[in-house]
Amino acid sequence: MLAAAQPPPAFAARAASVGGSPVREILAVTQRPGAISFAGGLPAPELFDTEGLRTAYDAAFAHSAGRALQYSTTEGVPELREAIAARLTARGLPTTADEVVVTTGSQQALGLLATTLIEPGDTVLVENPTYLAALQCFGLAGARVIPVPCDENGILPDALAELVARERPKLLYTVPTFQNPTGRTLPGARRAAVARTAERLGLWLVEDDPYGELRYEGPDVAWLAAHPGAEDRTALLGSFSKVMAPGLRLGWLRAPAALLRAAVVVKQAADLHTSTVDQPATALGRRGLGGACPHPPFHRSPGLRPGPPAPSLPRPHALP
């Protein structure tokens, strides 16, 4: 008599404990014919620079098709890392290519940091409300997520300092410029206070900046990473999704050397490296925008209409 078949072992607890992705559900709605969704930060597809991108890909293949189709380094192709570093430097944050890693979207950069920094049970602070996919990422890492009190200008520095002293969190995750989902921008004085708290009490800062290049009026506000006290403890994330095209799935991570080395090892285990085809084309595309196009590189992309850059989602659903 044959024994009854046994089921395979259960999923890992981290997979079983995290629910479905609200971001996936939002994106699924956008695929419905005739649907116009205001819930996701999707660029206007009719304004994508399709001809410019086609030219950039042609140029990348013409320069070296073999290189574009071959394996590459985990950190990313040099010309794209150099372009990112040059742009950050031009905007007031001195950066070299060695301080930058190209990622498969900025969402991967956030996942790399979560894997590198967070042990199950660690505390993570976030704005209230915050980016939904960040909550999913921290949930998979087993973090305990605590919201920081905010007002119409963003994080309240005194409340943050009190939480850090009481809860001893591992990191603060923040979108300080055109925050998702509220659209608010944290003033410079508060950013300086956040940096001082991180330095005084010992805290990693994860600064997500997918929307900073979409400013249509007023001066830029300096990144958290540029403030005294934050230089050695801030990971800055950026994305090409809002300034070129989200289908490229290209982002970047700028971080202190030791943290960047650890994140590179994690990325090697995840995907070896980001698409080699897309990186040189993106570097060429950004260079072209800087020359023949009235829109400077990484800024005021023709693929996005003017208006509030951050999507708006109901506040009750932003935190569990």
C-alpha cells in the first residue's frame, strides 16, 4: 500500500506574513482600457521621448553591441555612474562614480538596504503617511514600523528625536521632497535638525528622492545627505522612472563606502547586475537631453506634465 503524498514544506514566515502589494494592485488598474488612475505616479505615456530613446539605444549598439549585450559589473557601467555622480555634484552634493551603484529601479535599492541593515524585530521609522511599497519592503525584512508625527511641512524634528531616544530604531525612511503620498517638501531647517538627531543619537537615514527633479518653480532644497552630521549615515536613492521612463527599471544608490560595499554583495546575490543594454543607452539619452533639448538632464522631463509630482493616496491605508 502506497503512503499518502505529503505536502511540500511551508513558505518562510516572512513570505507568509506579508500581504499582497497595494502598488501592484494600483498598477493593475492602470492596465484597464480607458482607465485614468490618479493613485499611482505614472508619467504621461504620450509624452515619452520615444525618438530620443530609440536614438540612444541605436548609438549604444553602434558603439559596442557586444558590450551592451554582455555581462557587466554589479556596480553598473562606468558612464552611467559618472553621469549620475556629475548630476549630484552639480546640484550641490559632491559625488564620485565610486559612491554610486546602479540598481534595477530605486525599489531594488530600498530592498538592498533593508537586507543589509535590518534584522527581524528591528525598528524602522517612517513618515505618516508613507510610500506603500516601502512598508511592504520593511515588512518582508521583519521590521517593526513606527510612524513619525508630521504636519503640513513634514517630519516634526522634536517628535523624531523623542522617538529615536525611546525606540532606538535602526533607520529613518523618508521622502523629503514632494513626499509620497502627500506631496509636501520638508524645509531646510527641519532637514538640518533631522541630520543632527541622526548624528547625536545614532541613526541611519534612507532618503528616497524619486521626485526631486520634477520641480517647476522655486529653488531646490538641499538633500539630507548634504547636511552636517548626515554625511556618513545617509543612503540616497534616485530613479529614472519619473525623468525618462519607468519601463527602463533603472535607479541608483549613493551611500557611505562600507554600506555601499555591503549592498553590492547583496545585489550580486539578487541579480548579478542591472540590465547592461539599458545602462549605456540611458547614459547617452541623458547626455543628449542636456545638449539639444531645452530640458536639462534629469530635470523637468518632457515625459511628465507640470503639477503635483507625488501621487495622492488615502491616508488611512498608508500605514497598517
